Amino acid sequence: MIKIFIESGVNAAQKKGSKRTTNEQNFVETLVAHYFPHAVLGTDYLIVGVNGKDQLPNTQPVFVDNTLQGGTNLVLFDADTRENGGGFAIRKRKLLQQKEELGIEFDLFLWPNNHADGDFESLLMHLINPRHKGLIDCYRRYEKGISRMNRSHKMYMTQGRKGCIYSYIAAMKKNRTAQTEFSHGIWFFDNPEYWNLTSEWVFPLVAFLRQHFH
């Protein structure tokens, strides 16, 4: 089996009953279904939520067991930026060092495209439908307004790209069923009205996955 380890803690969310998935897991599953429709979730591959970039040691037994069973481990983590102590080169070096220290096997891909600084949301920003770019522009004006108010109050904060992408999907008109799906972690990545899964920005990840999904 191919086990794909992501940063978001989808397993914990499911146990609490608050979500069926996370947007990151939803994206990976949707992308695999789009480009590798023969792959069956739960049989051919499985998403494992690590619950944070620093929690990799806690899942060491899962890596080891899958390797012993003849499976393949893939790690999809954020490259991050120097502002939060990361960056592609730094994060890659640390993760490969952990790989050696923990004695585990995995192939590594860092969001957004396996060579640039950034994160999962950095990729999503490039996949939004240009038709709705006005929503992104609106959110950025909101952020600038908050920043201006903070010059004197220092009371407010914004959520950056995470908040921007969430607001983008939240603003879309939905029926009751879709609104419930959204609250459970479904971000409709298979809807071309919202997202472009054929963008060149997803090609590096598709090429990475193609090495393992035959």
C-alpha cells in the first residue's frame, strides 16, 4: 500500500467527529482520483494525518510497518518560509535528517511545488478560478484594512493565505447539502468552477505521484 503522510491532523479530527476530512486530505484524494482513477482509497493508498510538522517521530511505527509490508511511504509537507523558520532547503534538510535518525523510509515532496518556499495554501492560491479573483482581491483589501487599524490598536490579526482560501470557498453560494459538506472539510476540489486541477502548478506533484501510482 502507498501511505501518504500529510501535516494536517485529519485522524484526530475524525475521532472528535468534527470533520470527515481536512482540506489537505480532500485535495490529495481528489487529485489522485483525477489523475489515477484506478487507485482505490483504502486498498491501494491511504492518507495519514501526522498532526504537525514536528510530530513525525510519533508516526514512526506506521512508516516501519508499511515498509515491512512492502508498501511505499510518501511525505507531503510544507516547505514553509524563513518567516516561520523554514524554507525549502531548510525544511528538506531537516526532514531528511529525521528520516535517517528515525530509521524510516519515505520519498519527500514539499508544498507548493517541491522547489520553492511556501505551503499548501500557496499552491491553492494558484489553482483558484480566475473568474473569482475578485474574492481574493477583496480579502487582501480586508487584510490591509486590519493592518492599518493595527498601527495604533495592536489588537487584531488575520489568517494570511489560510484565511484567504477559506473565505474564497466560504463565499461561494451553496445549497444546504454542500454547506454541510464544507463544514465537514470538503472543499470541492473536483469542481472546475472553483479550482483548476489541470494547472501547471499541479504538474510537479502529479509527476511525483506518478512514480508510485502505476
